[in-house]
Amino acid sequence: MNKGKLQVVCGWLMAISIILVSCYNLRQHSTPLVTIKLSSWGSSPVEQRLLLKTLEDFEVKHPQIKVIYELIAEQYMDVIKTRLIGEAAPDVFYLDALEAPFFMSQNVLEPLENYIKPEFDIGDFRENLLSIFRYKNHIYGFPKDYSTLVLFYNKKYFTLMGLDHPPIAWEQLRAYSDKLTSGSDIHKNYGFGDSTQLSHQFYKMQDFGGSLIDSKGRVVFNSCSNLLGLQLSLDMYLKDRSSALKSDLGVSSTTEMFGEGKVAMIVDGNWAIPYLQETFPDLDFGTAELPSINGNKSTVIFTVAYVMNHQTKHKTAAWELISYLTGKEGMSQWARSGFGLPTRKSVLQQLGYHKDPLRLPLIRGTEYGVPWQLSKYPAAIIDSFENQYISAFLGKQTLKQAMLKAESSANSKIQAME
């Protein structure tokens, strides 16, 4: 090839290269960057770092989507409700199972079933967890993780008292608690650390066949079944003096009183495991399914979902984020920390939690647990209960008096909101 022809060929090749580069750049700029916002409530710094890392990985795999993460440290649900009214809510946000009935009934969440593709593998989710976010044949959220309540017990204290296994029935727990209680009133160690929170008393009512809401939608704290369940804690606290509240011991939580060795047993969730392991590394503890009550086994299931704002202008991008965070890859990365149990069966198996003796009781509880979900107005129910139950716990009024007042208060508040 002579020099002239070579120059012509080189010129054509250069021209073609320029055209190809131009077309590539045009393609790149023809798909503009989409920015979406994800909001969550506050949690531990470790959890926050893990979520940010998961979001970074999402952006690497989805370069046309930018995620702005917002931490709402206080009054999370109030902030979200206010923003939804003002059409300024985030595109994707956390939604607790407790608050889900209200949100799903208000037409503020985007139904997600039409976005689902076969590769998302919806059948991989535990159905009883997924059903918590179903409403009128629509799916409004995919749960990111979950926990049940189990019994935590101090192995060292058990060994010292000659107890070789955790209690399997409430009567046994009460006897254990009495045996494990020692010392004077000033320097006393208690067998059991209790809580007056409704979420930690709910399962006891369930075991006696109780229910918080009747068929007419009214709160019924004062039913015979509920009173039987609630009396169990009162007897240990007021009669046996073998249990303590966090306020009695000057700590911020039952988890803390257990970690500090001030009580030998507590009821808590999966979130307590990494906290205890990191904060109290010398503590030798175990977990067990909650003791049966009245011949029945029960526990409470807590879960949180990612949901999409119905008003978002970027629904496709919002779904891409939700499907990644609750997909097998994203969930595996998130659940690896141990703060929450994965809601996908395959991820649970992959991470080996079903072989972990500390988490196996939590997983077993999923088979018979009751979702922590009350009605469209959970705050009215919880506040009314806890404001009165604590006074019965402290002996200022009878349990029946307290529950009559709580029942009346809750129904009045709910009636005013409907």
C-alpha cells in the first residue's frame, strides 16, 4: 500500500473512531442521573456504616441512580407522616410492622406487585413475614429483617445455682428466678429482668387465649384472659421480689441490666446478641425459646420493610433500590452483621444462622410467633396500656383497675381519631 492510500485509510479509521466515541458519549448522556432519597430511623453506628456500604455497592451496580441517605434520629413516624401530607416524603423509607396497617390503608404507599420480576424470587421470603405487609391483595413492602423474642440467660449464674438447662415452662422460670435472686435490697441480684412494655407482655396474654382487640374493633385489656397473662409478671415482682425493672437498677434497658450481671434472665430480641457480645465480651450467655404458658408456646415477631412513597416521581429507580436491598445479594450483605435475621430463607441458610445456637431459638419462634401489629392506631393502645400497667406493677392500683382505665383511655383516643 502506497503512502497516499495509507493516509486515506488512517483518516477513515480516525473518523470512524470519532463517530463511535461520539455515539457512546451521546448514549451515556441520554440516560440522565436519577437521584432518590432513602430515610430510616437511628440505630447503632455499626448498622449505619453497614447500610451506607450496601448503598455504595448498589450505586456501583446502578450507576444511573444516586441515593441520598437520610437518618431521622427522633420522632421518625411523625416526621414521615408530616412529609407525606406535605408531598415531601422520601422515595423509599423504613416502615415498622406496627405502623404498617395505618399506612397501608391511607393510599400513601405504592403497591409493589406489578414491579416484581421472576428473578426477584418472591417465594424465597418467609410468607408469614411477607403477609404482614399485604393489604387488600396488594404488597406494600418487603421485609428487610426480623426478630422474635426469646429468653436470654446467664450461664455462669445457672451453673452456680445448679441449673443445667433453661426453663421450659413459666412455673419453672418463676422457680428459677426465685433461686437466682440473692443479696440485700441495696446490693441485690435478681433472677429476672422484666419490662412493662406491651410488646413484652403481649405473648403472655396470647398464651391464655387473650386478644387486645375484639370483633368490634374495641380494645379489651380487661378481659379475663388478658388479666391472667399480665398477672404473671406482677406476682414475680410484688410477691416473690425476684424480678426487677430497669428503673430499679438505674439502667437504660433490660439488655443493659443483663449485661452488667444484675439479673440472670431477660426476654429480648436478636438485636441484643451483637450488643452483648461487643459491650460485655466476657459475658457467657445463652438463649432459649420463651417458656410455655398455660400449656401454650408463643412469642412476638418484629419486622421492618422497605416501602415506596406513592407520590415519588422516580418509581422505577425506587423499585431498583428496594429490590436490591431486599434481594438475595443486598440482604446477604446487610444481614451478615447479625443485627437482624434475614427474611429470605436462602440467605438464612447461606449465612448459617440456622446452625447458630444463639439464633436458632429466634428462628424457631417464627413458626408460631404473632406479628407485633395492633391496629391502625398503635400509639393510642400502647401509651394507654403502659401508662396504667406501670402503676399496677408498683402496687398503686389493682391490675383490674389499671386495665379498666387503660381500656377506656385507648378506646376514647381511637374514637377521636376515626
